[in-house]
Amino acid sequence: MPTKTITSAAAAAAAASRSRMKSQKGCWTCTARRVQCDGGLPNCQRCARAQRKCQGYQMRLSWPKDYDKKRAITGHSPPGVIYPSREAGLFINTTWRDMELYRNTSLSVQPPHLVQAASSLRVQPRSDVNHTGLIQHFQDTAYLSLVTFTATNSQIRDTLMRMARAHNTAQGLALFSAMLAFSSLHRTGLNQQTVQLKISALQFLSASTRGGLLSPTEAAQHAAASMLLGAFEILLPSESSGEWLWYIWGAMNIVQVTSLKDQSHQSDIRHLIDWVYYHNTISHFTIHHRRHKSLSAGATVAQYSGPTEELQRPFLATYKIALPSPSLTHAILNLLSDVCERLLEPWNPRNRDKDHHNSLKALERRAESLSSQHVAEDDTDVILGAKIWQMATRVYLARASQSQWEPSTDLDSVIDEEFARITSFYSCKQFFPMFILSCEAHTDERRAAILDLINRTERSARTRSLKGLRDLIQSVWIQQDLHADSDLLVNYHGIISTVISSSTTMLSFA
């Protein structure tokens, strides 16, 4: 019987070399085409000749197809299991960024590298809307997005429209252009016409400051134009640079420098001053927790050099409404301004000072007694809103002071009552009480109720985008859960500061 002979060593080496240049299986392209692959490396020659992209030979993950009966895992989902839609937003993903925030929070170190620059806004094609249409849109719809507290939306709208009728001066033209810009942004978004109207408002506002002393009417128009430009920035549906802060402070500065409050017996000026003061007070909550992106108190918008400076607020006591105030809403804002002014970072050694401790205790007693001391309001909606603000301020003071003393025994019951109240609303367009209450939502049921309230508010079309607020709230929840899974004490003040500082948006909590 003939036998096979052993090849020479050279022939064996050549065969081994050819074998190494071929894969033991076909490429994914040939497999999908159901043709024989030559196994060439790095790409097969059959794919090259057919001018097809060779998908290689690497291992890939695969999932069973519905009609594949050969796979073992083809069972149906158990009955009764409901998978929420992606739009429901009931699940909050924890990302590497959240873990990095948690690590830095637990180390009491602010992560400066996590602060991102605000994205640039894309200018959309121009929308042809005449001024008459914009004025009508502001009067009918856009004014509802002006966030107010001590005055109603309709009162602010009527005040602005009366002031804008006299636009034969630089101040009046600035106000008129700012109103048109805000209405255009609300109606058609950030298009060419909107940008041009805003630029016109800024040019007239700049000219207003070069004309010498301002009369009360001119000062009111100047402040109103600044407020509308601030509202313009707050209304932007994407991340803004925080310029709204400059406009709010600019309006407050005009009120102070021109002694406009001496004219508050006029209803229009009183409504305007209340509007300015409200936004100015709430702005200090944002910058109290914003540990960088500084603004100098005496700088102008043109002098702002970017997000690397340290944020410093102007002296808040200068802007407070003189007490005793007959208004419950004024008393709430004065209380919040005092809280923002006196709260310190948890590691500040002054926290152990007895005088500081006593001042915080005095604020707590003041917060508890506000509703019984100020009963002049006869508007039930105002009283209800003020009570929610009172609750939010009281909770914020108790939590941010990091339990230096035992909080009042009824605080939890107050939180439960107000939580049930506010989540039953169709909408809640004021961010501060919603944010503070969200920080008290430690169960899935309460968090779902908060998200439902946010979704309802967005659908109401009466407010600006709530995406920034939703992102902050969910980030706070993630940090709270991460701390709950460890033995670390939850640093309420530190978590809020870290989350707000690391946001790409300078959010207004008004």
C-alpha cells in the first residue's frame, strides 16, 4: 500500500505562513451575503473585488431574532411587567459625570473642570413678523412667560405697554425694541428678526446712559427695558451665558441710583419695582451656590471677560424693601434675601460662632411667624403662593444650615402638606419652591409626582423651558442616592452648590 510522504520543512513553513494570513472563518460581510469567504487578512479579497466594505472577523454581540426558534432565550416577558416609555422619564441614569460630582462633593472639593462652556446658539432663518403682530402677540400670549410674584402677569403687561407707548426717547425706544424682541423670541424663536430687535434695544439702552440725568419716566423705561432683556435671556430654550443676571442687576442699579422707589406711589412704577426686586432677590440664590463664573458688582456687560472669574453679588441689604412691609410677598422676599446673605459654607469656621447661630435661629422664628403677622393680602392666589414660598424658604434655611439645631417638630408635616398641595397644581412656573420641594422628594412616588408637575407646566406654554431645572433636580436626586448608599452624611448645601456650579446653564430660579 502506498504511503504519504512527509513534506519538507520549507514546504511546511510556507503552508503555515499562508495559514496565518487567512482567517479560520468568513468575514461578516460574506456571511451576510451567504457566499464563501477567502479569509484574507486584514480584509478578504472577495469583498475587495466586489468593492464592498469588509466588516472583518472580530467577535460581535448578537441578540435572538423573534422568529429564531433555535435560540434558547426566546421566552415571553412575564405578565404584569410594564415597561415605561422613554418619554415618561421615570428612570434617571447615573453617568460618569454624576459619579465625579459625587466624589468631589464627598471630598468637599469643587470640580472646576466639570464646568462646561455654554453652547453657541444657532441663528434660525428669518421669520417675517411685522411689529403689529408682535405687539398683539405680547399682549395676548407672550406676557404669560414673564415670571412675577408680587404683581400679576397682566399687571406687568399693562405697565410695560403703557410705558412703551411713549417711545420718542432713547429709553422709550429701548423698551419698545426689547418688548418686540421678547415677543419675537416667544413666537418664532431665535431668528434674524429677533436678534436684530435685541441689538436695537441694546443700542438704544446704551444711548440712554449717555444723555445725562434721567427723569422718573425715563428711569422707569430704562429699568423696564433691562428687565425685558433679562426675561429674553431667561426665555432662551437652550443654555445661555447668564447674561440675564447683568440685566437684572442693571435694572436694580437704575432703581437705586435714580431713587425710583420714591415714585412708588404710582402704580406702574410700583409694579415695575416689585418685579425688579423679585428677580434681583432670587438671583442671589443662584450666585450663592455658584462657586465660580464671577461677575464684579461694578462691572458692565462689556467688561465681563468669561466664565473663569469669581462670581460676586452686590450687597443685598442695599436693595431690600424697607420693613415693616404690609405685603406678605414682600416679607417673604426680604426673608429669603436675609437667608441668602447670612448662610455660610458648611466648612466656614464662623458657623460655630454663637452670634451667627443666634441670627439663623432668629431667621427661623421669623419664617415660622410670617403668615400670622402679614394678613393684609386679600387675593387668595397671592396668599397661597406666598405660603408655598414661605415653606420653601423655611425648608431651605433648615437644611442649608446643616442641622446646627433640631428643626421644628412640625417641619416634616408642613413639607408633606405642601408637597401634596403643589404637586396637585396643573402647573408651577416659579422655579425656587419647585426646586426646594424636589430636594425633599426621597421616594420614587414623590419624584414621579415632581416630574409630572414639570411636564404639565411645560405643556401649559406659559413658562420658559424647564429642561435646565429638570436636569438640576435629577442631578440632585442622583447625588442624594449616591450619598444614601454610603456612610457619608448628606451635605445639603454642598450638593446644591456642586450641582448648580457644574451646570452649563446659569439658571434663574425665579
